[in-house]
Amino acid sequence: MSGTSAKPRLSVYRSNAEIYAQLIDDTTGTTLAAASSREKDIAAQTAPKVEKSKLVGSVIARKAIERGITTCVFDRGGNLYHGRVKAVADGAREGGLQF
């Protein structure tokens, strides 16, 4: 699975405490946009990890739309598609990204 500048790869990394999302152009090896649960506005909320993951998805979608990106390829990073990984995907879809 790889992404291009027209259709980048939305990579999700999940640790025990945090979740990170990046839009990556694999042809040039650059990160086009990034969001994580460690950002000030997300970390300040007292919500469960699944809710914070959904916020990460909406933030990455907003950053992608600002850069003119509307479609992407979803890379779940080897994790199962449920829980926090699914919440990131749902938040990104609600934010306007298409997979």
C-alpha cells in the first residue's frame, strides 16, 4: 500500500495511551499533514480514548481539506479495524475525506 501526492496514505499508529495519524506521500517520502491525541486542544479534553481518536480523525481531515486533499488510502498499521483505529477513520470520513 502506498500513497501519491494526489491520493496520499492515511497512516494510523496506535500506542497504549496515544494515537497518531499522518497523510504521507510515498513517492517523495514526505508527510503532508499530521495530527495526534497529544495536540493541545485534544489532550486538554477529558474524554475516553475512543472519543479523542475520533477528534484526531476530524483534525487530520480538516488539515487535508485545507491542503486540497479530498481522497486518501487508509493504512491501519497492522491493527484491527475496530475501536480507536475505526474511530479515526470515522472522524476523517465525517470531516470530508474519502477512502
